[in-house]
Amino acid sequence: MWYIKADKKLTDQVLEYGEDILRSPNMQSERNFMQHGTTDCFTHSICVAYMALRVAEVLHIRKIDKKSLVRGCLLHDFFLYDWHDKQTACKYHTFMHPIVALKNAEKEFELNQVERDIIRKHMFPLCFPLPKYKESYIITIADKCCAASEIWHLYSLEKVIHMLEGRIHTEIPELIFEPDPVIA
């Protein structure tokens, strides 16, 4: 496994554009829901936001709405349930969770059209309709990269997460990060 270096400019953008989302009690509750492997939904969403900015940079995609990209990425899996629990999960989770996430996000945040499109269409090509904006295509790449890494441990964004968690803790002090449990 190789580790992706944390880029301060990109972590600054995740924090700047996503602060209100990161402060949200419902976003914080995503720490209680596992996403892929041992990665919770909160961490996955942060990784996707960071990776989307990185994808745009590496592919030299210009003239994107970075704020909408980050906000849409942070909210793309805002479905607020444990999808592994068949009693509480949405039936056909893979195909329905973008709709659930969008409805939840619209209840809590003011979203623009790009953010709505990102959340609703991030599962393309598994779900339709086609994404409308460049930012929506970028998240489809970033989300799949992060999911693959979380499942198969291809690379780690651990350094990015540690940098963001440290900065969130000092710059947004009311957010409390639970330490990793100590296994004796």
C-alpha cells in the first residue's frame, strides 16, 4: 500500500468550503455508519472531497466550481443510516441512496444546482440520469477511487485524514474526534 501525501492547499479548500457541513450534527453522526471496509461515512466523504479536488488538479480540469464540488462530495452519501443493517437500510441501497442523500441534504443545507447534481448523480454509470456538470463527473471518479481503496487497500489517505482532523479540531474546536479504540 502506498500513502498519498496531504496537500495543504487542498485540505484548506475542503475546510473552507465545507465548514458548515462538517459542523452539522447529522454529518458528525455519519461517524457511526460504516461505508466501505473499516471506513465510516464521515471519513469516506472527506476523502472523496479531497480526492475530487486532486482529480481535477491532476486532469487539469479548469473552470470548475470548487466550492460546489467540495460541498457535493461531503454530502454525496448523506443518507444517515447503516446500509449494512437490512432492518434500517433503504431497499436497493446502491441505486436509491443518492436520492435519499439529496433529500436529507436539502432539508439541512441550501444547495445550488451543481451540488444537487453531484449528490443525485454520483453513482453514474450504475444510476441514471447522466451527470450534467463537470463537477458531477469528477465525483464519479473520486468516489470510485476512494471506495476501491477502502475495500482493497490500494492506497491510503490516512495522512490527509490526520491533517484534516488535526486542523478541524483546532480550527473548528467544537468538533470532537473520537480517538481510535485501543485494543488490548
